[in-house]
Amino acid sequence: MKNVLSSILRATLVASALAGAICAHAQEPLQQDDFFPIVFYSYRGPGTLDTPAWLKLIDDVHEHGWNTVNVFGGGKQAKAIQAHAQERGMAISAFCRTLHPFKSGQVPKICVHSPDYEAALHKFLEPRRAEYESLPRFWVGTVIDEPYVDNRVSHLDPAHGHICFPCHCEHCQREFKARYGVGLPEKMPPIKQPALRRQYVEFYNDYWAKVWKLSCQYMKENNPDVLMANTYTEANCLGRHVDYVFSDLLKWAEPLDWMAADIYPYYSGRHENDVEAIEGAMKRSRLLMAFLRCAGQHYDIPFAWWVGCTSSPQETPKGIRHMSYTAIGQGAQGLIGWGAYSPQRPMWEYNPELWEDGGRTFRDIGKIGPLLRQLKKTSRIALLASETESLFATPQQYVGPFYYDLLPAYDALLTAFGNADLIYERQIAAGKLRRYDALVMANIRHVADAAAKGIDEFVSAGGVLISDTVPELNEDNKPSEALTRIFGRTEAALSNQSPLGRRLTRGAPDAFPSVFTSEYGKGKTVLCRFRIGSFYKVPALWELLRSSLQDAGVHPLAVSSNPDIESNYLAGKDCFVIISVNRSREDKATEITCYKPRFTPRYVRDLISGEDLKFAWTKQNGQRALSFAVDLEGISGRVIGVYP
């Protein structure tokens, strides 16, 4: 019976892969729900090589697992390259260089709030729309690449000669007055004017959001099937000083069909032994992916991730593999790579080992691409990304909570619990916290009243709240008792209290891991008397977080016994998938444990190699749990499917 079922399962997987190949390589329109784009982006563009060399390059790209090619422009050579790619069954992307409403000197130099702006934007976009609509089997186009808003500088950027943020003209003044009843401030209002500060930031974000919405709307008027995307960096995710850039990712993502992102540097300009710098970039990458996933879940749109940006001979040959498995583990449903890997580039910029290992990676991931497109990255816990805290807790020379609190806190949760999502305050106010078992807050002192009400309802109904401080202020920087009521104590009183349920972490100073636990309604609170963001200074902190969550009755979907190996959980309709990623450069092993899966597991299989893995189905920590051993190459990954 086992052999029969195994054969059926294998046939199903093969059929799924073949269906994906048909979708990706047939000449009919793309089936976007099944299509997993692996995009070759060549920034050199038509004209940099002769046509035969370009066609040879496309053949090489196709052989190495790419299924989509970005070749911008509408000239004769560009069309020849595009046609050749499509003969190979590849999709075409117009990803960058084409739709940049704020990165071109040709953009209309007119205020967004002017009654003439929409017509001027349409005139600017018309040639681009015509170019997109001439491309069959088209994947996605970019509205704007790496948006950037500087609140401190004049509206007219002298270096580029175009409007890139509110210009404080008569139209801006009139719009701000009509919306808020006060005049538009000349610069960011101080913290002592919290309401005006929020309005000012909102006005700037809405300026950009309107441009993107109008651009997408115009491009789709005559071709509703055209998919639109933006490219984000960490600067768009609470990543800089609020006076420098404040970007409302949830608002900006609303009109899109796809999101994409990249982060600099990854291996760019890094020697392969520069391990600390590369891992630092990987940590930032994982958090930025969590931001994209948060916005994607909010609007039910996927995101793609850039997996490399250079081909230096000094780079580790596994660089693309490392980033690619990290990306799909974090929920990316598409991969994009620079054309710098091209063998057509000078030899000192071309790394044959990197190119070949990247090809192996893309071919392997492409086999299961249709399955990956159907999976959803899932977690039982969420980390608060607080816009309110960002407005108040960002002093001069401070580059934002992205680095100093969210980054180490998120990384600690991944190590402790395998999976964690981000959640915004407005999402909590809208009731989206109920999909989780626990909420974690790292160095949060301000919580908006509406979010505090949502947290109260969440804990009262049985949720778990973990924090390293008691937030006692609201969005108006005024005292609020909402969270002190939930925790049952104030910050001032804590210094005189004895820890309840005190727990020590191995190897940590005695004074480090004091924890207060209490009950509220049907739920529980865990108040840590240490900064969760101290994870990099005190690595053992992840053990305390794991035990605190499990003591509170919250168990991981999938967790790795080895802190160097990730255990990413993605849910499917009839299965779930674990994507394990070895962050270390040494080959390592781990034990993956999945608590309380929604079905009794029957088969555990490596979906790329086809190898069946031995597993145990036992009780652990009082819960039914699946466990299995995994061996992984250094900075590589494996994709493990679990089926009933």
C-alpha cells in the first residue's frame, strides 16, 4: 500500500512540475497563478552586444533555468531579442527602465494636486503603455523603482530636475488645508506636535500613493491583464530617520499586482570570506521580506526578490543559491537576478562557478515553481511594526527601528520559533491579529489607542502578549492605561517587584533574564526585563523566547534544533512544506520539529531530489509533533514536503 501511495504522490509531483513547465513555456497567455517567474535582468540593454551575441546569451540564460527575460526598449534589436526569448518559451518583463514617473527628466514637472496632473501623467505614460501592450506572454511591468522621499530637501531636485515629493505650491497648500484644516508646515513638525506630525507624514505618503495609483489605473485601462509592480528597499520599511524618509508600505502597495525588492549589498563587492558583512545583509534581507510579505498578505498579492547583483570572481559560488533558498523560505513567489552574471562580460567580472551554481539552483527551484506559487508562508506569532513608535522614537542621527529593534528582534524570533510575521498597528485595529496565537513587541513605548484596543481584545480572547516594556503612551504622546491594564503593572512599579516565574538562560548573567508572567482574561502576558533587541549581544536569548512562548502554550509550526539552520513553514492546500536553509558555510544537520500539524503526516519527501525522509510522530511538550532529521550543505537549502 505504501509503495502504491508513494507512486501516486510521485506522479502527482511530476505532473505538477510538468504543468508548470507547460505554463512557463507554452505560447498561450501565462497562467499567472501557476507561473513562478525567474527573471533575468540585463542592465546592459540592447545595443551593448551585437544581435547574434544577444541571442546566444538568451539561449544560455534559458539553459540555466531562467524562464523570464527583461529586455527593455522597443527598437529593432530589442524586438529580435524578445522574439527569440519567446521562441524559447520565456516570458518578457519590462522590469525597470521603462515606467519611472519620478526618475526621469521627462516626468511632468507639475504638482500631483494640480487639476492638470492626471492628463500630464497620461501623456508621459502613453508611449510606455504602447510598448507594454506590444509584448505577448508579458509577466510584469514596474511603475517605479526604489521610491525615495526626502522630507528635508526642496521639492525640486536640482540634480535631476524633477518633482519628487510635495512641492508646497498653492495646490499642496490648498489640499492640506482642505484635508486637515490647518496650513501645510514648511518642514516636519516636532514631536511636541504629534497630530500635525502624523498629518504631515500622511500627506507625503499620499502624494506618492496617488501617483502610483493613477499610473497603474492608466496602464490597465486598455489592458487589464498587464501586471504592475514596484521595487522596494529597506528605506521604504521604517528604515531611516523619519525626517529623511517615511514610507507607508501598506498604502503604497495597494494598487499593485506584484511587489519586488532588493537590498544592497548582498555579496556585491564582498569577498566570499567576508562572512560577517554578508550575514548582516542577509539579516536585513529577511526582515525586508517580512515587510513585503506583510503587505502582500494584506492585499493578497505576491512578491519577488532580487537574488544577486554582481558576478565577482571573489564571491562564493553558492551566493545565488543562498539568497534564493532564503527568499522562497520567506515566501517569495518569484526570483530576479542581475545580468552581471552573463558570460559576455569581461572575465574579471565573470564567475563561472557562480553562474553554473546559480543555474543549478534555478533549475531545481523551477521544478517545483508551480507548487511554490500555491503555498503561503505561515506563522503563529507576529512582531509589531509600529508606525506610531517610529514617529516618536526616532531622534536625530538614528537610522530607524529597522536596524536597532525590529531587525534583531525578528532574527531572534526566527531562531527561537522558526517563523514570525510582521503586523502594523492599523492591521491590529482591523482585527487581523486574531489569525495569530501571540504578539511580540520590541522596545515599543507608544501604541495607538485603536491598536491597544485590538490587543486588549486579542489577549482577553486567549492570545499571548510578549513585550520588553510596558507601553504607556498613545499616538498623541499622552499617557494611556490600556497596556498597563493588560500587563497588570507599570514600568515604574517593576523595579520594586520580584520576578514571577523567573527563568535563567544558560550562560547568561544572573541579572539578564527576569520574566514576569500574568494572566488577562483568557490570555497570558510575558513581560521580559531585558531588551529583545539585544539578541546579537546575547545570542542565548532565543532559548528564553522559545521557552517563554511554549510555557504560554504557543508552539512552533516548525522549528530547527540547530540555530544555524532555518525552518521555514509554508502551508499548502493538501500539504505543508518546510524550506530549510543552512546559514553556515559548513555542512550541518538539524532536527526539524513541527508541532500540532493539521493532519497526521504519512510521507515526508525532499521535493527536489525525490528522497523520502524517515520521520517520527510522537508527543513533545504535551503536543503531537512530527520530527525528522535533515542534512544540509553549507549556505544551501532543501525543500521538504509533508503529506497526509
